Amino acid sequence: MKKTIYISDLDGTLLSQNKEISNVTKNILNQLKKKGCNFSIATARTPATVEVILKELDIQEPIILMNGAVLYDLKNHRYLEVEFISQQVVKQVLMQLDYLIETSFIYTIDNNELIVHYQQLENEYKIAFYQERAKSPYKCFTQQRLKDYTKVAYFVFLDTEDRIKMIYERVKKIDGIALVMYKDVYSKEGYILEIYSDRATKGNAINKLKRRGYENVICFGDNLNDLCMFKVADEAYAVGNAMQEVKENATAVIGNNNDDSVARFIQLHYEKMKEKENGLC
């Protein structure tokens, strides 16, 4: 049988509406791991919050962070692979956005350290984002302009839908970047725009995992940034609360994120797969 790995998005998919992994999901996934099930995560989050969220899960496989910019070793707290934005492209983004860059967070990774550059916290949305992450030992915030254009992993913009779409329009034609724009599932009006290297997507990160020996990929998601993952997976499942476009591109739709649907689905799927492998069905 092909070596199978299950990969789930976090927010709106594996996590409940309270941004937590339930005890039911933890128990199911940890028991499956003892049976040999391979499980990983693909999220826009960084280690700053993922380390806390996943601390009670036994995950040995590399996880996908920052929308595919990073493969990360959760057990050893180590960046395995990073897709940086090229130095020239970083300069183009900064030039194109000019004063708007003051509203962004710019993430760099150097010597296994994640540093977030920002200039000001001008709205409640950014303040809340900062406060949730600033105390993490896995991320350092610095209030200063970006001085070195190398080792930039991505830009993050947090604002209203209109302003995010305006920023999107200004940078969308720059070669060498991938843009991910989506509604923040935890905010009524907030939208997020992330700018990465065009090589940094959840889909490309899954292909890296395939090169590491995982031949059969089964993934789960809810938002538009999961679509590129759906395209390269062997099976792709949308949770019941997913956006309509995600559901339309899924192998099937399962229950919603508040009902432990991903973990329960993996449990049934893995058991059936093992039965087939052992010739019991």
C-alpha cells in the first residue's frame, strides 16, 4: 500500500470556533498515531501559535506553516525548508506599496529565528493580532523598518475588505509572488492579505512532502487558501462550514469544524484502509 498522510488546515477546519482542538480530536488523533497513522497540518499560522495549539498532539511528520512557505519540525522546533521571497521582488513590493507598507507585518527567518517587522499598530485589528502573538518564544516582534531585503518569508496585511482589495490590486502583477486574500474567520469585518514567494503555497509544500515519501495525500480545508492544496491531494475534503467554492472543489463535504469532523473522518478512513490492506474487506 502507498504511504498515506492526512493533512488538515487548522482555523475553521481542525480547530473549533474557539480556536481550540477539542479533547475528542486530541484523543482520536493520538490513538491513531500509535497505530501508525501519519498526520500533519497545513496552516497560514507560524510556530508562535501553532506550538501552543498542537502541544498535546503527537505529530512526528513535518508540518506546513505560513501557507506553504515553511516545512517545520514541531518536535525539535526547527525550520526544515523555507521558500523566501527574492530580494529583488521584496524591493518591488515595498516600492509599489509605498506608505501602505506601514500597515503590514513583514516576516523574516534567520538562524532558526522568526522576526516580525512592523512600523505601527494603527487599528484594533492589528493590535489584537499583535497581542495574541507577541509573547511567544517562537516569534520576535520588532518595531522598525525592514533594513535587509533577504530572508523575507512573507508579508501580512490586516484590514477591511475594501482596503485589502486595494492593496491586492496594487501588487497582483508583480512577478515572483503568490497572493492569498481571504476573510478572517474570527472577525466580522477583517480581511487578510498574505504575500509569499510564488513557490510558497500549501500545494507546493505538499509536493515536498510527497518527495519525502508520502505518496497518498488526503487533505481537509475550509477557505480559499486551501484550494491549491486540494488540487495536488489524492483526496480533498471540505468541512461543512467551508466556503462554497471550497466545497465545489472537494472530493466530498464532511461535518463542520465544531463536531470533531476531521478527526472522526480520519479515524473511519484509516480503519477502512487498514482493513483493505489486511484483506479483511
